[in-house]
Amino acid sequence: MLTVALSAVTHLAEVSVTPVAPPGSERFLRLVGWASWFAMIAGVVGIIYGGGKFAWERMHGGAIESPKIIAGALIGGVFVTISGMLMNGVSS
């Protein structure tokens, strides 16, 4: 029994498999690329908005909420970067 299992595993280990992208994956990767660009643009806009709001709060007083906006944009940028690296690793 062990010999048969070992022979099956040896045969399966010798089989050469060529990876093929599933049908429709080009559209999915294009959609992911657009989402990535949108996330990067939203992060830059968030940082610019947070900086402007920080200057406004500094000049006119009031509650300081802008560091939260900037921190959120930076943390979102980290997640976008990590997900981009994961998608590049999966697609290659």
C-alpha cells in the first residue's frame, strides 16, 4: 500500500504543469488596476485636504481633527501598497 502511494506521489511530482490564466482575468486585472489608481488618487487628495484643513484649524482655532485625516490617508496608502504587492505576486 505504501509503495503504491509512493509511486503515485512520484508520478505526480514529475508531471509538468503550465499555469494558464482563467478566462476573463484580463478584465478583472484591469478593474483592480483602476481601483488601485483610484485609491492612490484618493490618498493624495486626502493628504492635501488634511493639510489644508490643518492650516485652516491652525489659523482659526477650533478642534484639531486634521491629523486623523492625514493618518487615515497614510494608513490607507500602506494598505493599498501591500495589496498591490500581493496582486503582483499572485499574477506573476
